[in-house]
Amino acid sequence: MAKQETENTSDLYAVRLQKLEKLREDGINPFSENCKQSHTSKTAVEEYVEDGENTQLVSVAGRVVVFRVMGKASFVKILDRDGKIQLYVTRDEVGVENYQRFKKFDLGDFIGVTGTLFKTKTGEITVRAHSVKLVSKALRPLPEKWHGLVDSDQIYRQRYLDLIVNDESRNRFNQRFKILKEIRKFLWNRDYTEVETPMMTSIAGGAAARPFTTHFNALDCDFNMRIALELYLKRMLVGGYDRVFELGRVFRNEGLSRRHNPEFTMLEAYEAYTDFRGMMDMTKGLIQQVAKEAIGSLTIDRYDGQKIELSGDWREAKYKDLVIAATQDENWFSLSREDKLNACHKMDIEVDGSLEDFEITNNVFEKKIEPGLIQPTFVTHIPKELCPLAKITASDESTIDVFELCINGQEIAPAYSEQNDPLLQRKMFEIQAGEEVQNIDEDFLLAMEYGMPPAGGMGLGVDRLTILLTGASSIRDTILFPSLKPQIHEESEASES
């Protein structure tokens, strides 16, 4: 923030403190205990009857975001949970003393108003105030009206201000809340049970990711913040719950990017007696219902003019076929590791020379193929090394019965035919762990040995789905309070430099 802006803000803060003190001297409580609210902005507008008498009183409350004070009459707009509504406050209606006090209110103050509805000459439904009351005094001014809140760091750090002044952000988060609501409704209607599983675990399993660690003082041992929901949800299958899901926070101590935040929201759902194809139908139906209810359309407009169509049939393509087409080499999967590295170099794909064979191929997929998968595409039968928790394909022992749903150039949801053979599961864990056998979740393997039904499982990144449906440019724009470096550290570093 510029020095001049800081000084102006400090001056305004001082003025508001003086107003606060004057209110208290006049015997007025500037921070009320409660406020009568019979309607929200939305329900009040819906109450209006065209060409009717509209004599019913409505009581609304909210934050003042527009304040046009005139001589004997003023127009105000307040913001509540449903949006904005206009108020018409006159000296004759509320009384001289109350009107003089009202004119000293500030932008950002919370007020309560009781009155009747009418329509202005411009056609805006408005509350004609019979009484107006200060509910809570705002001591700091809102960001300047016309410029709003544009500094990205301030937007993320002070999201509450962003939600007040930026309608686009407010609408995006309202859509996110609808997305979460519709996900739950869809699964509840399919007889899924929502459960809660531990967020701190002794072993970080269910994904290949670096965990956050913390020390559990009472037990005097280290725990990990979970990197996936999978292994405890599968324990629920063992326990007899055939359809379970969890919407929960997941933590991965890895990089920050436009598509990655260390703390994010995952949906994981598991259904006994089905497989990855059953989850394919479920995932498609889920996303279509969520899109229809949350954004009102199955067609998404991209920034480049393309349209993503969520209706109709969705493409299905095998991982190996896509790689062969992209590399134009039918013998790709029989090439040596060195030949694959050379081929990547010729295709201008940067690959770490120390990667395993399957990881080199997956770099080709992630950098050359996935960004071009704009329309919904189920990429099936991926290499078995990429996931130890899925069933191996009966017709091809090098792949697993899996799909990765890609839309708009990124993975949205993977799903598996879940491995339920405890001996084979142990073998796959041991291959993945290598010498780090202490990272094998023995309790999960013990649970499997009591018998786990065949099942399909699906994971969906809620933040990525929100990016897709709302057109957000970054994952940070879909998370209310994204991960940020503490401001005090930034300020101390700046003073040292």
C-alpha cells in the first residue's frame, strides 16, 4: 500500500473513532446485541407486488455499500448474504433527529431498516424506511469504490474485503458453495453415507505426495497430515458400509502454482460391488448435475472462445494409445529408457534424466497430451507403477483398471477398480516403498485381510472442478483463504533488504 494511502486510511480511522466516541456520549450503543431481520434482500424483492399496495412491513439488515446523502432524502444500498437492496431514507419518515444521525453513518457500517416496498422511477425495488438503526460501526473504510480491491496479495490475505467489494469473487464463492451442496445431494440420493476420517495419521498413505508433519505431544510421537482420504474410507468398506464418501481437506507439502495449493478439498467416494466403469457413469452424472445446478448450464465458455460441452457422450481413450499417437511411435513402450529420453528431447519435452521409465512416459502424457484434452475424456488403463491401489488389468498386466478424467487440459477426477487382494496389495506397497518399509500401512493391510468387497473408488478435486465451472484463472481464486507466507515475515525481510 502506498504511503499516501496509508496516511489517508489512518486519518479516516481517527475520524471514525471520534464518531464512535460521540455515539457513546449520546447514549447510543454502536455495537448492538441483535437486529430484527424478517427478510433478506432477495426475499424482500420477491415480496413486492406489482401494482399492489405493498403495505406489509419488511425488516432488512446489512452493510452499507452505497451512500448517497442528500438534503431531506437519501438513497442507500446495503449488502447481505443474498446480495444488495436499495433503501430510501427521508427526514419526514424517520424524524429530524434520527435523520441527522443517519447522515453521519459511514460506508461499511451495518444498519437495520424497517419499511415498506416501492418501485423507483428507474424500476428498482426499494425499501421506504420507517425506521433506521445503526447495528455495528465499521472503524476502517472499505477499499475505494471505483478501483475496488485489485492487489492480488491483499485479495487473498483480506478475503473478507474482496467478498464485500468484488461481486465477481462473491458470485464465484457462492457457486463453490452450491457445488459442494450439489455433490452431497447427488451422493445422498444414491444412498451414499458421508463419513469423517482422521486428518492426522501415523503413516501418510493413499497417494504419492510429501506430507506435512506435526508432533503429537500427548502420545509423544510424530504424525502426518493426511495426503488422501482413501485408506480409511476403504476400511469403512471392510466394516460393512458399501457406499461411503468424504468431502475433506487434504494436505500435501509440495509446490504452489496456478493449479496447486498445499491445502485443498477432495471428494473421495467408494462403492462396493462395482468397478472403475461403474464409477465412470457415476462421475459423469455427478459433474453434469453439479454443473446444471451450480452454474445453470452444461456448456462452459473458455477464454479463447472454445466451448466445453459436458452433455452427450464423453470420449474414452486408452493411455497407451494416446502416448503412441503423441510420439508417433508404435514401439514407444518397448523402447529403452535412453531412447525415450532422446525422443523427449526431440519433442522439446524437458525430462529429468534420473526418472524411472514409466515416469518418463508420464511426462510425455502430462506435458504433451493432457493440456490438449479440452473436452471431457476418460483416459483409461494407465501404467500399474503409477498407482499401487488399483486392480491390474486382466488383459494387460502392465496396466491397471483406472480412468483419469481430463477436462480443460487438466485431470479432474481419477477412479479405480480397487485392489482387494491383501497379498497382492502388500506386494504393490513393497515395490512402491522400496527400502522404506516403515511407510507401509500395516493396519490397512490387516483390515484387508479380514475381507474387502470388490469396489470402485473415485477422487475429485473440488477446487479444480470449481476452476472449471466458474472460469477462475487460479486455484487461489476458488479457495477462501489460500496458503500464504505470514505477512510479518515478509515485512521483516523487506526491512532487512
